[in-house]
Amino acid sequence: MPLEYDVLESSAQTDAYPTRDPEKETWRERVDPTVWQDWTDQAPISRGQADAFDRDGFLVLEDLFSTDEIAALVSQAAELRSALEGSDAAEVVTEPGSDAVRTVFNLETRHDLMARLSRDVRLAGIAQFLLNDEVYIHQSRLNYKPGFTGKEFYWHSDFETWHAEDGMPRMRAVSASLLLTDNRAHNGALMLMPGSHKTFVSCQGETPDANYETSLKTQKIGTPSQESLRDLAQMHGITDAEGPAGTLVLFDCNTIHGSNGNITPDPRSNAFFVYNAVSNALADPFAAEEPRPDHLAHRGTPSPIKLRTGALV
């Protein structure tokens, strides 16, 4: 176990989750809820699903979208990747050592269909229930892991980075990843440690200037030590978030997760939206000199999403 396990009582004036100490890594008990309201029969998910999200820090849902909807999304994602191949735009991140597209940020601004998806009640409505607040998009992206050469995403908590480098005050955000290809263990499906969201790993190491320029390809600062990852895995286990195209994976901002590289012929692609509570708007970074660019963390006064119902197409 890490040398220290700290319990910090929070207040409006206190950093509830200090991190990036140059001298040490510590574990801290989470002081925020995971599900921010009690379940009722008006909720967009079942009581069992709400309980599972609270317990595990993630939820895998299938059969929310029609075949036609998924086909349209898959086609649009392929067009975006093709159009942006070789782009030097800041919103496009390539694989380490190649020009293959790894990530495209600001996904909802690139096509009306992706904008419509980001506001869909099947994504944003569930996030709104879990967070018990109106929500806005903190970040969006298309994640693409090509066949044969797709690189891994190392173990991390998103909240650690969002808190340290973006200024997200509290654990009141949820990620929604809609699978646009079959995601299986063999082609780099998301791996999560169920229950790890209850512990905040305060990482060791100071944030370099413009850390995002390298961390989006290979993250080193803001990742738990191998000792912590070993202990967390022994405590909680590791689950593969597998499913066919159209599966929705929802996970808490502090759930430890990562994914293996892809040496199979089968690419892996996901549309990814981060929903943050309007009441949890970004402040100054807690462990960085300057905030990351807006395409990585939408700043300013949040504009609540207007939920949309009905078919995408």
C-alpha cells in the first residue's frame, strides 16, 4: 500500500483533492457522492443500474440505439478520420511515431449528427440524473485505435488531470463512451477497476509546462505508481468493458481505467463525451501554471445542454 492514506474534510475554500506533490504519492478518500440523488421510478436507468454505477463506478448498456443510428454514426466517424488524416490542427492527436489519427477533439462541433448525439437523452439525460444537475460538455472526442498499430492508453483517473490541469473542483462529472466498432479485450477495449472511484490517488510529480502536448500521446505525469496500480487491482480486480458497436459505457470521472494496444486487424473506435455538472464549472488549475486549451477543457460560463429525444436519423 502507499505510505499514506489521507482523509481530507472538504469545504468551499479547500482543495478537496490535492495532487502532484513533487515528493510523494498518497491515497485520499473520496468526499463526493458518485450518484448525486436517490433513485426514483422517473430515472432514466433502473435502480439496479444506479446501484451498480454507485458501487463499481461504471455501467455498460446495450441496445439503446438502432442499427440505422449506429450505421450513420460509424459512417460519419470514418469520414472525419479520413478528412483529418495528416492534419496539424491542435484538435487532432496522432499515434506516437506515426500520422495515424488517435484522437479528434471537439467532436460535437464537427458535424450536426455528432452534435445531436451529444445532446441525446440516452447519454446526457443519464449523466444529468447521475449528477443531479444540468450538464454541459467539458470535453468531447473521437478515440480511434487502428488495427495492428493502435497504442495503449495507460492507467489513470481522468479527474486527476481535470482537477490538476483544468481546474475541475469536484468529482461531479461522468464520461459517456459510445462504441462505434465492436470493442473486445483482444482489440483494446476499455479496462476499468470496479470500485476504484472511491479512492483518489494523489499522484507524485510536478506538472510540466504545456504537459498536454505530450500526455495526450503518452501520459507520464498524473498516473498512479505501479505499486498503487498493483494494490488497486488486487483490491478491485479489472473488468473489460466489452460490447458490440452501439454499446454505451458510462464511467465516473475518478474510475481508474486504461486500455491495451491493438495488434489485431480489427480497429477500435468510440465517440466520447464528458458531462460536467453546471455547478462544477472550472476554476483555475489546482496543480498547473496555466489551464489547458479550450478544446481539451471548455472554460467560461457553462451553457446547459438542452436534451433531445427521438431517433438520431
